[in-house]
Amino acid sequence: MEVRKVGVVGCGFMGAGIVQVCAQSGYEVVVAEISEQILSKGMATIEYYLGRDVEKGRLSQQDKVLTLSRIRKSLTQEDLNDRDLVIEAVPEDMELKRKVFVELDKICPRHTILCSNTSCLSVTELARATGRPDRVIGTHFLSPVPPSKLLEIVRADTTSQETLETVKVFGRSLRKEIL
């Protein structure tokens, strides 16, 4: 499967970084957050880091504008209903993450891969909360996301080989080394 459209749930420090690297890598990204305040703060973080890269000559102003044009903000997960891959980046709370996965499972097409940016919670438990346990996987981005070269992929007991391979290709497209 080819990933073209990416969704991110959560626009805190980690979520904003994930949104940024996905948009900089050419993906159309929808980022969903629970409040306009958190969403605005996350977008300000993205703009700050892109601006800093422009100042340091690592990014052109045109590329900054292009990157930002690939990001669409949303206050509802319903807007993730056409994504190929969705990355959950909410606080490390199993009940909260499980609620997000149950909701995403209802909203997203059957082909959508659901990823968790968890660093310590069970990806298998999150997979069991869905009707697509073969399409759930952990994608643990290291902080801060944009300059970090590593992406840890954590397979659930139920993750299919196709999902694993698709996520590896996706991770490499973000210029990350896969662990």
C-alpha cells in the first residue's frame, strides 16, 4: 500500500514535530486537536522551527510556505476520514489512547493504518481496541522530531507484515533511520 495522505491526532510538542516532518516530506497532513488553543500553539511551534531553518539556510522561504500549505488543521477527528495512515500523538495515558483508537477505527477507511507514538504503552492492547488489529503499529518518534534521525517501529502481536513494510517505507520517506 502507498501512503499519500497522513493524519495526526494531537498537536503538542511531539505531534507538531510529526506534522512538520510529514509535511516537509511532501505528505498532505490533517492534524486534529481538541482545542483551537492547543492547535494554534502547535502550528506556532512548526512555524518557529521552519523559520529557524530558513534563517540558518537549511530551508528556503518557498519550501517553508509549501510545507505549511500541506497542513490542514481540524478540531475533529472526523476530518481524518480519508487518510491512509494516522499517527496518534496524545499524552501517555492508555485509556485516552484507547478512546482515540476506537474513534479512529470508526472514522477511517478499512485500509488506514493506525499508528501510536507511544514510548512505553502496549501497542497490542491498542490494536485489540480496534476491528483492524493487523493494521495497528507503534511509530515512536524521538524528540525533538524534526532533527532526530531515528524512528522506532513497534509491532503489535497482531500487526501484519504488509503493515510493517508499509510503515518502514513511510518512515524512510521521512528521512528517518528505522529501529
